[in-house]
Amino acid sequence: MNANDKKKVLEMYGRLSVEVKERNPDLDWNLDRFDVPFEELRNSKMSPVDAWIYATFFIKPNVDYTEDSRGGSWTIVNSVRKTHEIKKGICNDRAVAILGLIDPKYKPQLVYVSGEFPGHSMTVYQEEGKFGSLSASVMDKTGRRDPNYNSLVGMLKTYPWSRFGIVDWKSKFPDFMDRDREMYFEFKSDFYVNRENLPISAVQF
């Protein structure tokens, strides 16, 4: 991404961020509350909305991200600690941060999606038996979904992607909160389940 493209991305993010905040005036937009040592943050057991605000607005887009030299479906992901320290990340970093910081009672899961839109990672969760999404995006089409859905499948079908897969991140990277090196993960099309071939619960990376 050249300097001009980086500027455009950050300008769009800034503009859309303002619009999101204006549409949600009742949320706590004080981002300074997240600017604390990681040891304090890691034990906070955030609510879904706070985890989403943290990952989407306190953690800025990483326009300096460099694709893995292996190319293809390989993805580089930082630990939650590293993402917090540098205060920026791509969707994978943000989704993993939410996964680690949200209160586990919400049964968070990492979902990778692909299809007509570029691939994207997000955290889904449950509240009072309903499903929602904490997609760290400022665009309505790809952003957060309130927990109003009776099934994970029904909620995911509101997005523009056609393929979905659940990643058991905590089992694959038990040290993902504090890992001192980057995590490498390969998303393969074989692991996806398409819209017409569900239930998604049968598909685990």
C-alpha cells in the first residue's frame, strides 16, 4: 500500500468512525479508559460492546501491515499484548484481541469469512441465548451485529460473504494473549462452509 492509499484508508476510517459514534450516542466513547497497562486490561472481562469499541476505535487500522511472504492464505497475527502495545492491527489482530478480552461467559468464537468481499476475521458471541457479532469494522455492511439472532448461521447470513469457518484459536495458540512472536495461520478454502451447506457448527479449523 503506497502512501496515498494509506492516507485514503485512514481518512475513510476517520469519517466512518464519526458517523458510527453519532448514531450511537449512548455508548461510552471515552477511549482513554483503555489506555492502561496490559496487565490491568487483560483481567477486565469486557462486555461485548466495550470489547468492540476497544478493538474498533482504540486499536487503529494497521496500514503498514506487510503480507506474509508465503502468500496465499497465510495470515500473520499479533498477540493481544502486542496489539495493545502498538495500538493498531488488521482485522485478525482485532478479532483475536476481542476473543481474549471479552468476558468468557459470552462464549466468544473466532470466525473467518470469505467470498465476494476480501477475507475478514471477527468474533461472534452469545447473550441470553441469542447470537451477535463484534466485527471490528466501521462499515454497516461488515460491522457489528447486536445479539438478536436465534442462530449463528442466521446472523452470519446478514453479511456479504458466502463462506464461513470457525477457528478454535485458543486451542491452536494457548499463549495468544502474551505470545512474544507472531502467530501464523493458514486459512484454506477446504475449511469453509458455504451459505447453502450449513450447519456451520460442523466445520472447525
